[in-house]
Amino acid sequence: MNKTIIARTPAEMEEIGANLAPTMDNRMVISLIGPLGSGKTTLVKGLARGLLVTDIVVSPSYLLAREYQGRIALHHIDAYRISTLEELAEVGLDELLPPTSGVTAVEWPSRVEGIVDLSDIIVRIELLDHQARRVGISGGQHFGTS
Ligand SMILES: Nc1ncnc2c1ncn2[C@@H]1O[C@H](COP(=O)(O)OP(=O)(O)OP(=O)(O)O)[C@@H](O)[C@H]1O
Ligand SMILES: [Mg+2]
């Protein structure tokens, strides 16, 4: 998978996430790369909806991570304040990565060396004019193998 979609509104960004949900299998990792306020959490809200999560998804920034139950459990990690896999393990978040059951969505994955490489799907969001965002979706090197 390698495609680019323009999201003109937050609702369109959510829709992109919702449309990704059926392509997600257990133990897949999705990395969300993009600047502050670009819509990473907004996309995860849609992903959660598509995974039939009924809780309201909020940014995990201050808690680092949250877990939601749906068709598949959704682990939502914000790695903004984490810099190594060791640090991730120290705060217990390595338990939210495969082989743990569920889908794991990671905001700021590039902060932790190794996360982007182990991702099945990589979403790159760029800010365009006005409210528009360019959203690139690609299968990571493990896509389709898990
Ligand atoms: N086209 C769009 N797609 C997504 N969000 C948009 C769009 N246009 C405006 N917004 C607004 O931009 C903000 C995106 O916030 P969101 O929390 O999803 O970003 P984020 O990338 O997770 O930020 P952070 O890096 O702080 O976690 C929201 O306030 C949303 O309403
Ligand atoms: Mg966010």
C-alpha cells in the first residue's frame, strides 16, 4: 500500500483512520508521523471508530499511553517524551508493542529508534494551506507479514 490522500477537515482525517481499520490485523503497529497539531490523534479517533471502539479517544500525551477495547484492542502511545526503547520499557510501554495482542498506534514514533522500522503501516501527515493536510500512507517493511 502506498497512497496519498488530502484531508481537508478533521472529519476527513478521521475517515482516513476509519478506512484503515479493516486493513489492521492483530499485532500490527501503525506509526503516525507529522508536526504538532497535524491530526495524528484525530486519525487515531477514526481508527478507533473503525475498530469498533466505543470509548472516546483522547490524546494520550500526558499519560503516554491508553488502551481501548474494540474488534481488536487498540493501544495508543505518544512517544513525544520518550527517546529509547529502553526508556519505553522502563515506563512499561514495551508491553503495548507486539507480541502483545492488539493494534498499536504510535504518535511521534521517530523519537524512539526502532519503532518506525517495526511498523506495519506508516502514516506521514504534512500541513498544507488552510486546514488541509496531505496524508501519505505506506506499508512498512513488515506489512502483510504479521
Ligand atoms: N484537515 C485536518 N485534519 C486533522 N485535523 C485538523 C484538520 N484541520 C484542522 N484540524 C485541527 O487540528 C488539530 C489536530 O489535533 P490532533 O490532536 O489530532 O493533532 P496531533 O497531530 O495529534 O498533535 P500532537 O502532536 O500535539 O499530538 C485539531 O484541533 C483539529 O480540529
Ligand atoms: Mg496527538
